[in-house]
Amino acid sequence: MVYLTEQEFGTWKGETVKKFTWRTESGFSLTALSFGAIVQNIHAPDKDGNLSDVVLGFDDLQSYIDRNTENYGCVIGRVANRIAEGSFQLDGVQYNLSKNRGPHHLHGGYLGFDKVNWNATVDGTKVIFSRVSKDGEEGYPGNILINIIYEVKDDDTWSIEYKGVTDKKTIVNLTNHSYFNLAGHETGAEELYNHVININADKMLEARSDWIPTGKLVKIAGTPLDLYTPKRLGEFIELSKLLFHHNFCVSTNGNKGMNFISRVVHPSSGRFMEVYSDQPGINFYTGNFMPSGDLPSIPGKEGVGYRRHSGLCLETQKYIDAIHHPSFPSIILKPGEVYTQRTEYKFGVVRNGNGNGNGNGNSVKVMG
């Protein structure tokens, strides 16, 4: 069974912010907020049945409003990641976006989808977050209606479905920016380095030093950047000589439906997470812009201080800065079309050397 509850979490500009919590028979739970469609908590059992919160975030709404510079747990839009020089052209018309990362536009700008309160309605065990991003918001053309559907299934899978329609030709490329640490959000880089990860990709985007793609796809098979074969994260970061932040190109073999994207395992707890999506790219980020050295940590949940490499993001999306590269999968949305995207994060425990989930049956129960 899946249980879903709804509570008030505070107010933002006079609007009620709602908190939704799903629970399954295994003890797994996920909490999401209507503000930013943020995933605040994911409690997952380990091999002994002990629960830990495996995502980074804050305990209170005001911290998400004032201090979420790292985009913990939120939906990113209209366009995830960078748009070079903060501008683009459609049909000969230039659109100038807000430049919130040096000369570039990042993660939807100053008032992106992560910084607004979404309308939220319950449909069975699904929660539908919806809003209209108005023509001209952060410089983007067109009024665009976005629905984001969260669902937790009884096998401890968190499903996200994105849908959008527009009244004017525009661009859209959505993702979720949750930071995962399967050892527990409080364990930091020491345990994150012990995670074993693989990503189903044999190419990645070549990028400049400011993370803007050059337009070339680089083969990574057999190089230190190859994650097709599982690697311990700490050793991988050391071998690759990178503070990691790159867009991998998923090996889809022409399949436009759901594909296996990534698997992450924390061996000592037994927890694993698998990612499936219909998107051609995934941005793998290990929090390298978070504080390091003598800089003060970010005060997170339960008084925990977050620092560099406290968590990892697996952001399914189309390629970065696609609007400037005609060879990349298109992020253009036209009137009459429907933007769609699906991603699933499946959680489980490794038992007897396999990665099977918890198998909780198929029944569902909803609680008010």
C-alpha cells in the first residue's frame, strides 16, 4: 500500500505552502512541498531496516525561500542549466534572459520554477503541481502551462512526469535538482566517496571552462570519465581530476521511451538507487560549488552543515545550451505541441548480491 498525507507547511506571499508525504509498507517515505515542487525528505531503509534521510535540504520553509542557492530538491525551469550569454533567437527574434551566472543564464534565472509556490492537487496517490509561467518571465517568450506529477509507487519508486503547453514558440527543458547521499544526508563527503556509481553513457558533452558546451560529443569509453562500468565515486573523482559537473549523453540505442540511466549503491548500508528516464542526457553533479576549505558550511536539516561533495545530483534533461546547437536534441516547444518528460528514481536494498527492490504488492490506500 501507499499512504499519502497533506499538511500546511507555511505561507509565501500570502499563499499556503503545502507539504505532501508518501509512505510505503517498507517504511520508505518521501516529502514534497508545493514551494518549488521541492523534495524535502526521502527516508529509505537500509539492509537492516534502519531509516535514513537520503536527500539534502532544510527543515523550514524560510530557508528554502532565502538560502536555497544550491537548488536543493527543486524543479528547475524553464530551462535547466546554462544558456550561453543569456540570450537566444527564435525565428529571427532575439530574446534576452536574466544573466544570473556571470554572462550566462542558469537554471531559469533569478525567479525560476524553484522559487515560486505551485498549485497542488491530489489525484489518488499522485500530486499534480501546476503553474503558468507568463510571457516575458525571466525573458522567456510565451505563456506556458506546466504540470508536474509526483507519485510514489509501492515498490519505493519515485516517479516524475512533466507536461507543458505554450501559446507562443518558446524553449523548455525541465529537471529535478535533488542531492542524494544514500548513507544519510548528514554523512558528508566521507561517505559519498564510498558510493559506487555507473552511468549508461559512452559520450559526454565537451565543455569550456565555464561549463558551456562547444557542440562536440566526446567518446569516453576507456577513459577516466567512463562510468559505464561501476566505479567508487571517490576514486573516480580522483582519477578524473575534476570537481565533477558534466552532461552525459545516454546510450539509448534509438529507444525514445524509458531507458536505464544510472545506478548508485552505498555498499555498507546496502541502499541503492536506480534512475530511468526518456531523456537523452543526464547532468551528473557532486556539489563542487558548495563550501570548501575555510568557508562556513551551509546549515542544513537537523543542524547538519553541508559542504562540497555532501551529495550528488542526477539531473535528467536534454543537453545543456541546446538552443545554440542545432545538432542537439531540440528544446523548442511550439503551440499545439505538448512537452513531456518522465523520470523514475527507484530505491531498494542490495540483498544476497542482487539489486532487487522490496516487492510490496500492488495495493494502494490514500489518506486525507
